[in-house]
Amino acid sequence: MKIDRMKMLALMAEKSMNYSELAERAGIARQTVSEVLGDRPCRSTTLGKIARALGVQASELVKEASKCFWCRSRIGKSTNGS
């Protein structure tokens, strides 16, 4: 699943939080924060940890499938029977 990078960065800015601080609060590696912000997909458990650390619902961070190439390609595969 992909996280909306701009939403996540905005929430981090609102809380004056850098990558390392978010990683510490979420209980994940700083590298994971970098990867997620680099538009790599993450597990739902990681999404949940990040959302809790930012004080929002996980659904607020999920990138819309229509804006996500990876999501569209996965959806296309599941609906085309591939």
C-alpha cells in the first residue's frame, strides 16, 4: 500500500518532526520512513504505526489508487485475471 507523500510531509511539518523523530515515535527504522516517503509501498502494519505516530487515522495517509501507478497496475492485474 502506498502513502500519500505530501500528506505525510505536511503532518510531519505540523508537528515539527523529522524522519528520525517519526521513526522513533512509530517504532520503525529511519530507512523505512525514507522508503515510504520515496514512494515505495509499505505493509499495513507500517502504515498503522506511522499514522499513530502522526496522530491520524491510517485512511488519511493512504494514496488514492487513481494517483498511484503501483496501485493502478495492481488493480489492473486483479481485474484482468492476470
